[in-house]
Amino acid sequence: MQPRQNFADRLCDAVRARKTPLVVGLDPRASQLPEPLRTDSTHPAEIASAYQKFCCEIVDVVAPLVPAVKPQMAFFEEQGPAGIQALWNVVQHCRQRGLMVILDGKRGDIGSTAVAYARAYLERGPASSWAADALTVSPWLGWDSLQPFIEVSQENGAGIFVLVRTSNPGSRDFQSPVADGRAMFERVAELVQSAAAESAGASGYGNVCAVVGATWPEELKRLRDSMPNTIFLVPGFGAQGGTASDVAQAFDRHGMGAIVNSSRKIIFAWESESRRHLANSDWQLAVEQATLEAIEQLQEFTPARNLVDADKRPGESF
């Protein structure tokens, strides 16, 4: 089968088109929905319906501003079959609005089970199920658990984001211990970089990508230097405490090589003191303001400022 267009190339094109690496995370929570969408019902179908409307209205706001969104599957799965249907409808709406979709499911398994996960989420075509642009995956069952995801993503022009150095404090429990003189996350990073180099497209980046948290800026720089063909998905920017300055080292000097996720600080923007007055009918305006503010911060404090020049090419470290 002829491989489809390289995922990294498509993502880089989308980042250049929007002139920002910002990705908006779709993490709906019933207790934090804006007043017009809030429901007192505890029935999963009612909550799922509210989630769908909430996320679709966010997509309508951010579609002209960012290249991609990252739905967190757990919040939809919590609502059972109705939640899964709501997520499907949100994904279809994202496609209609021209957004790339990174499903955040952190899948990971072995053998035929890994193949089934990969086909479910990454196969593209008339008979495909989810047809996501990319999926987050866990490497902690071993490299053989990632091979099916790598193969299916390569065949379908999709991407995978491997958890390398996550933003949560507890990541040090398993990712930081040293073996053979290196932290475990550095060993994972080496393998991810090798697979990224093998799948690199015209952009210089590959379909095998990495999740590296904004809350570890010094390690972020080391990983950028050692992973020149790997696109980073950087969580932790915003509500988790990561700043634009913290994520600056994730980019090459042209502002490429990384996408930066912000979820709560954008999708619940009306909760901030300065935007409380927008909590009702104007809640989408609060989302728009927060998105533009995040874009401006990344342009001011990171090499993303260079995205205004579409002729520059990626490939060199910042």
C-alpha cells in the first residue's frame, strides 16, 4: 500500500498556516461548564450532550486560530456509550472546521491488542473507525508494544506521540531512575528519535513524536538537542504552571518542531478573575481572548515568533 502524506509534514504545514504551535486541549468537566451549558442531571447521556455542545462551540472559536485540538478521551469515556458518541461527533466537527485531531488516550499494549488499538484510532479511509491524525501512546510495556502503532501510523500518514517525559510531578518515580548511566526517559527518547529519523518527511520531522512536559525546561533543552527529527507535544503550559519561557527550548530556531498544549486555561477561561463577567452568554469570547493571549505569549517568548516567515525551514535547534 502506498504510504499517505507524512503526518509531521501535514502538522508543520498546519502550524505554518496558523502561524502558531498552540494546540487547544478539549477536557470537558461537568462542574466547570459555562452556565448556559451546565446541567443538573447526573445521567451520562445528558452530560455527554453538554460536553459535545461545549467542545463544538470551542472548536468554532479556535478553528481559525490554531492548527489542532487534543480531545482528552477519558472525560468522554466516563459517560459511557453516549460519551463515545459525543466524542465521535466532536471529532467530525473538528474535521469540518479544518482542524487536525490528536486523540489523547495514552494507549499501550502488546501483540494483536496493540494492532487493534492502532487500527481503531489511526487507520484512515472509508472503512476506518476514528481516523485520528495522531494518538498518544505509552512505551512502558517495551518497544515491541509500540511497533504496531509505528507501522499503522506510517501506512496511514498518521502520527503517534510517545510519552517520554511527562509533566506530572510523579513522572520522576519511573522516568527518572538511572539505568546504564542514563535516566529511563532518555533511553525512551533515544528510541523515539531513531524511529522519527526513519520516518522523517520533507519537513525533517517524523511520524513518531514525543510528549515532553513544559514543567521540566532543563530536560526539555537536552531532549531537543538529542532529538532533532522528533516533534514534541508539550503539555503543562498554562494551568499546570508551565510558562512560554519554559517551553521555548522545545522549538528549533525557526519556531518548528513542537506544538504546545493548553487546556483548562483556555476552555475554562471565564473562571479567571479578569473574565468572570463573561461567564454566561459571552463565555466563547473568554475562550477566544485566552487563546489569543496564549498565542501572543508563545510569539513573544519562544522562536514561534519566526512562524510569520513561511519561507524558513525547520531543522536547527534553538
